[in-house]
Amino acid sequence: NVRVRFAPSPTGEMHLGSLRTALYNYLFAKKHGGQFILRIEDTDQTRVVPGAAQRIVDTLEWAGLAPDEGPSLGGNFGPYVQVTTDLVWSAELEFQLEDTGHAYRCFCTDMRLDLLRKDAMRNRQIPRYDNRCRSLTPDSTKLSGKPHVIRFKLSEGDLTFEDGVHGPVTLNTAEREGDPVILKSDGFPTYHLACVVDDHLMHVSHVLRGVEWQVSTPKHIMLHEALGWEPPRFFHLPLLLNKDGTKLSKRQGDVHVGKLKDAGFSPETLLNFLVLAGGGFGKQEKDTFYDLDDMVSQFNPDELKGSSCRLDPERLVQLNRLHLRRCLDDPGKTLSLAGELRRLLDQHQEPVPSDFLSDDDLVRVLRETAGRLTSLNDLLDPSMDFVWRSPSLVEEDQQFVENRDALQDLCSRLESVSADKFNRETLGVLLHNAASDSGIKYSQLMQSLRKLLSGLQKGPGVAEMMTLLGKKQTLLRLRKQIDQRGSEKSCSRG
């Protein structure tokens, strides 16, 4: 039975690396008919950020990566939060590991450990514990009564394990670091022991995590074996790099999922961005774009990349544009996009009049701007304000007086155009004919119309404006501007 876990620490905002780990765990579980578990790893209480755990849950929900078990979902192996369970078993494991000779009590003070670090740095060596307390006899340490930590005895020599991404990996952990602390002086376990125990208690069968954890894997395997447990199978996902090859850092604001969401990138776009960079899907065409169900069906763990993945921000923009186009080709998804646009407009700083938020209005705007949209946020740009808000009454000037009859005639012409023909091509011809028949310069008429429809001196072409606004809103604005001046004639009200 395949059981995998996504085990983030609630220490800040979720970034792309964490979302990638969650995604591949989700895909692996669903591909094999298994369970995807969310476990909050909060052993380092000093770094826990209030509300971060809930934001992790919310981000997974937004991305469509729903866990099968987790803190708010329950399950047979809860409560899925490390800090609430660790003290239950830590004392028992301390005795077990000490009695079998796999762990020992260490009485070294912080001062001594600090001196070891400084000495190593002075000699340009990697700081490491010198295993001094290994030589103390168990009986003497148990009787001392002094504050102490519990350290795990690392096995000497190479340890080889099969990495599901990188193949056989051989590491000598004892050569590069001293015996690690597994229980702190307050009896609370450190991350490495807590992680191993929770994986065992939750029956985790496969661990998919970032390659930065690969050096810790021998340590975790040794702990499993010391406790008499079968270790899970390990898959280490490659590093995510910036386009220039530098390491992607969570300190970069633009890699936070929340920031990307606020910038208008859809969850589908982010998931495709990650899988197209990280492998697991064979060769993709330029316009490849997967739904989540497609990802599950086509995912092949054997094709995961071992080499580092460079993320190109331009590719992210292209994928979001492709996602919008795909949605607009599907009537159901188009309505969903309209609903999302309505929510964005509702959250906008200045409320948008409700008379222009119907599905038909929003879908028309989406379709008319589809060719240049990068995200729905583009439709909130100040250059698009004229679509969502009627202009104030334009001051009557000589140009308006001269064009009044032509504008009234134009209203009648616009009324005669059916809604399905109210497009740029039809309107372009109609506007030229109206100017020609009235004897007014085309540019002069367009200037008046642009001002009446939007309040702008410059902006999109008038035919484009009218198409975006639609027949009803176009005539409504023209009538309002002309009628409020007390004109003798008014636009036909059909």
C-alpha cells in the first residue's frame, strides 16, 4: 500500500520548491492508488509562524492537491502534527536506543561545542562534534544527574541506498559529521528522530523530497535499522535553480506561491511550470499543458530528472497565457474564468458598478482580450478602467456641438446592429460610413466618441472600445452623455 507524505514546516510562506514536493507526492500517491498525507513538522518551535500551518492547508486546496489524511482531515495515524505527539514516545525510544548501544548521553556544554566550532573554522574544516562522550560508560552517565542530550551513534564507513531518482547513492556520513543529537536536554526530539518515527508510525512507504535532504538519508536509514524498522524507499527531487543557474531561494519574494497567486498565475499554470521543468512525463511538445488528472495518468516516476531544473519566468508567463486560451475554448471553463474575474473586480480598490458584471459582459471582455492577456490581473490595469466605469459627464465643447447630429445618427445606426454582429469588423465599417455620410472628419468623430465612451483623450480604437463594452453599454453611455445635455433629439431607445 503506497503512502507518501508532504511534511512542511510552518515557518513562513510556501514557496515553489515546497509546492513541487507536494505535487510530486500527490502524483505518486494517485498514480499508485495510494494515500497522500499532510504532516506538519513543527519540532523547531522557535521558528513557527502563527497562521503558517493553515496557509499551507489553504495553498494545497487552492492548487487542487487535496490530502487524504492530515491535521484537519483526521485519519488512522493522527494527529499529523509532530509537536503534539513527540513527547509520547521520546522517553521510550531513548531507553531502547541506549540499551541497544545505538545512542548515548552527551554532557558537553554549549561553551565546549562553540570552541569546537571556532577551532574547526580557524583550521578551515567543517565544524563537527568529536564524539567525546561516546567513551563514557552507560552506567556512569545514568548516575550523573547532570543535564544532557542524547546522541545517535553513526555507523562507520560507506552506506549505499537506492535513490528512486538518482540510482545507487553511496555516502559516508560519519566521515563528514559527528554523532547527531536526537533528543534535546528537555527530552524533546530533534527533527531527524521525529521524522523517522513519524514515517514509521504513519506507515509511509515512499519518501519524495528535495535533493538537499539526500545527505541526511543515510542517517535516517541508520535510525530505522537501529529501531528495528524497515526504511521507506527514497526519491530525491532535483534542485530548482533560477534561469541564470543560481540557487532558488525562499528569500526571493517572487518564488512564494502566494505572491504568484496574487500576480494572477493560476494553480494549473504553476503545476505545469513545475512538472515541465522537473520531468516525470517524457518528452513534451511546446504547447503541452496538463490538467491534474492528465498529470496523474501520464506521470512516470522512472522519468524524473536527476539534474537540476532551471526555471524560466518567461515560460511561466507563456504557460499562463496558454492556460487562459485553453479555458476560453471550453464554455464551462470560460464561465469559471468569468466568475474569477468577477471576484477580482469585487476585491478591486474601487467597486465596479454591478450593471456590468453579468456573465455575458465578462465573457465578452475575456474573449476580446484573449490574444493579449497574460493573467486576469491585466484586466484590472488602469488602461482598462474605461471598461468597468462609465466616464463622468464630458464638458460640452465646440467639437461636441458640431458633431451632435452625427452622434445622434450614429446611435440609430448602432441600434440597427444585432448583438451577434456587434464586433470590430462591423463597427469599423459602420463608423467610417457614419463619418463619411455626415461630412465630418473621421478622426474628429472618433475623438468625440472616445471621450464620450471613456473620458479618455487617447486609448484603444473606438471600434475596439465599443466591442469591449458591448451594444447595451455603448448605447447607454452615448445616450447618457447626449441626453444630459438637453439635446433636442436623443438616441433611439429601441
